[in-house]
Amino acid sequence: MPHYRISQAASLLGVSDDTVRRWVDAGDLPASTDDAGRKVLDGAQLATFAAAQAHPTPDPSGVARSARNRFVGLVTDVVSDTVMSQVEMLCRGQRVVSLMSTEAVRELGLEPGSLAVAVVKATNVVVETPGGAA
């Protein structure tokens, strides 16, 4: 079972080390001690805690759709030429990039600072693990 140090858990959860320590001290997140005497968090318990803490940004579009992967965020950059555009968004700390027609960018009014929803209907999702994992 994987274990994570406080700093690794904080990075994965997008919070500070101190926030993770407060959760541990409050008993909200169980921790143990590794062979070197450092506090570590069990990977399965961390995953359960992370899922319970997740509060997705409400989708402002009000549109029903079959795609389950919706990422609400801010447009951070738009690079356009005559025909195509690259739109970058920041969705809960993650960079999402979409290529679309410049006509679509104009019709949607996409510009830095715009609120938008990236919708992904993926039949292929690549999952990777850190090097050395079997």
C-alpha cells in the first residue's frame, strides 16, 4: 500500500502542508509514522479523504449532457489565426487546452477572464504511474 509524506499529500490535495497537518492533528486524516520517524498517510485513506473533500464547481451552463467530465474554469489565453484557435483554461488548478475554430471562439465570446466549461467525452483515457511502478 502506498504511503505519502505530508508534503506529498498537500501537493496532491492542492493545499498547504500546514493544512494537512491540521487535518491530521484534528483526527480528520489518519497518519502513522514511517521507519525514519516521519508522519505518513496511507494512500487508500488519503484517496477516501480526498473524494469526501471534493466539491466540484457548479456547472453554470444548465445543459444536460452525456459527458461526465466537466471542468468549470477561467479562460486564461486565446491564440487565434484566421481559421483555428487554441483556448487555454485553468480549471481548479489544472490547465485544459482546446483547439477549435476561430469562428467558434467568436461565437462563444471566449477571451481571457471568461467563465467556460470544458466538456470531455473520452473513449480513451491514458493512465500513467510514476516511473518504476509495476
